[in-house]
Amino acid sequence: MHSSSDGAAPREEDLDRSAPGDEASERPSGGAEPGAGDGSAEPAKKKRKGSFWKELPVLIVVAVVLALVVKTFLVQAFYIPSGSMQNTLEIGDRVLVNKVVYHTRDVKRGDIVVFNGMDSWDPEVTYEEPTNPVSRFFRWVGSAFGVAPGEKDYIKRVIGVPGDHVKCCDAQGRVSVNGTALDERSYLYTDPVTHEQNKPSDQPFDVTVKPGTLWVMGDHRELSADSRAHQKDPGGGAIPEDRVIGRAFVVVWPVNRMKMLHIPGTFDQTIGGLAPAAPFALGMAAATPVVLLRRRLRKG
């Protein structure tokens, strides 16, 4: 029998019992794992879950408030309820409308605008007003975020701006603005089966757009109840500029129809009347003689 004091190699069981830093030496008496069975982990988890559910309503309120601020002042989503703008916009499309752009520039011919037709145009699609307060609230939220249609909101293309002489039809059946015929083939509705395209208009009209108003038409001319259908109204069919909510600039839903809404090339041609930059140019022209006269007086 050898002992460790005699220089003999220690036995394995001795090493197992005496090895420093091993799990057995660090384990509390009784061999229990730290924290095991003492219930400290469970309350911590419950506390985290409880704080999440308390914070969730606040997060929802903040998100809704921010969305409403954006919707009110910057960008708003709109649902397309009718086919009056086909093929450019289909029923069920969601578009984003820039509500700031007309604070920085005038409305242009070819813009697709959303406007409020309350007290001036009858709705193209009629909906029953919900009687249940909860349903009415969700209808309001849906229209605010572009997942439900707004009954008094319309979307059309601007054809004539204040001062324009808009007429249809010329010898080729085209709409003309200030004597310039529009080539509208790039956006007028085309039947997907027969491939026949709408005529620019089946209704003749000859109007001069009054100050502060716009002449608007849908791209699906045979279906759209636009300015042509309201010529007997007080505004002669034109809509007030101050009823314009903003410019539709992109389709965001459904995904397979996502696209930007650009002004068609036909409106790039020279059309009579003052161009948007004309007031600035006229101001410069008027100011130039005054500046030159002042310089001469100083030299004299």
C-alpha cells in the first residue's frame, strides 16, 4: 500500500475529489444549481412581459398620431374605387398623394390630382354610411390610411389650368388646349380584349377655364363622370383649385402594379398660355429697365 507522501502517483478518485476549481467545489451545499428552484427567474420574465403589454398601447397611440400627422401635412394614401382612370389606375389600387407639392409650384397640365368634391360633384361610387360607432371609426381609419375609399374624394387628370381654352373636338376628334391638339394615346383607356381605345371625348365642349379652377378628365373617357358631365354646375364643370388635396405620384399597391405616375409626354409640347416659369420671366423683364435706369442716374 503506497501513500501520496511516498511519492506514489495519486489515485484518480483522489484527483476527482481534490481538483481545484471543479464544479463540485464551486457548487453550493446540497449540489443545487445557482438560481435553480429559488423562483428568481420566473418573476423577472413576468415583469418583462408585463412591461411590454403596458407599453404596447402607448406605442400604438404614438404610431397612429405620427401617421395622422404625415397624412395631414405630407403624404396620404388613397384607395381607387372606380375604373374612371383606367388603364393608368385600376380598381383597388392604392396611390400616395403628395400634399406639399402645390405649396411649392402650380398645378400642371397632365398632373393626376386628388380633390374633394363635397357640395359640387355627386360621388361616382355610393357607399352606405355605417350606423355602428365602431364600424364608423374603422371606416374613418381605413379611409385615412388608404385601405377604404373616401366617398367625396375624386382622382382625375388635369387637362386645363386657369386661363386655358379647352375644346373638343377638332377634325381628328382630339381635345385641344389653346389651339394645340393633344395626342392622348399614351394614357387613354384601351380595352384589353378588343384593343379598342376610347375616343378623347364623346361629348363636345368649348370652355375657358376660369381663374382659380381646373378642367379635369378621367383617362377612361367613356366611364368617367368628370368636368364634361358637370358643365351645368355653377363652376361650369371645372373644380376649385383650393379643393385639390395633392398630386398622386406613385402606385404602391398591389405590388405587381407599383409604378411612378409621371406627366405624359404630350404635355411637354408647347401649349399656348403662360408657362409656369412665365411670371418670373415677366418680372425679370419688367425689372431690367428699372435697374438700367438707376445705373445711368448714378453715373450721371
